[in-house]
Amino acid sequence: MKKELLKDGIKVIEIYGRVKSLYSLFQKLKKHEMDINKVYDLAGIRIIVPEVADCYEALGIVHKKYHPLVGRIKDYVSLPKPNGYQSIHTTIFGLEGKIMEVQIRTKKMH
């Protein structure tokens, strides 16, 4: 993913992945009374970019390369959470069709 972003002129400060721990998964399922088949952030990637405009450009590139899951985009940059949290979250079909969450934010938001 970093290669695609850099190729399209996005300066990436940092990019890393994570896998949700079993404890976090258990807590989420319990808190939201969810079915595990509806948990879309078992695996995730966080992209850190310099400027707010880069967040939206990176989102476009991610969606061009990987098919987004309809209805799974959250823009906490333009509408921050009450606690001030800012980030763009999207869910995509990644490599081998695996569903994963991508979070895009600036260094300042991190």
C-alpha cells in the first residue's frame, strides 16, 4: 500500500499494520452484542500523512487500489468525535479478499 501512495505523490510519514487482540475482540463483541462475522477491524492498517488534504488524497488512492466495503467510511476529520479524536476510517477488501480497516490521519492527529 505504501508503494501505491508514494507512486501517486503522497508523502507517507508512517504506515503500519495491526491485528486485533483476542481480548479486544471479546470486549467489542460483548459491548456491542455483535456477531463475529460483522467485525471488520480484525486486521488494520494505519497511515500517517503530513497534512489533512493528504488524508483525503490517500483515501482516494486506497479506494482506487482496493474495493471499499459500502457504508463503511467514517470521516472523523471533518466531524471529530466528542473527545476530539480525528481520523478517516474505511473498510476494504484487501489482499486475497480479506476485509480490513484502514485508518488515515496526520501526525498531529496521531
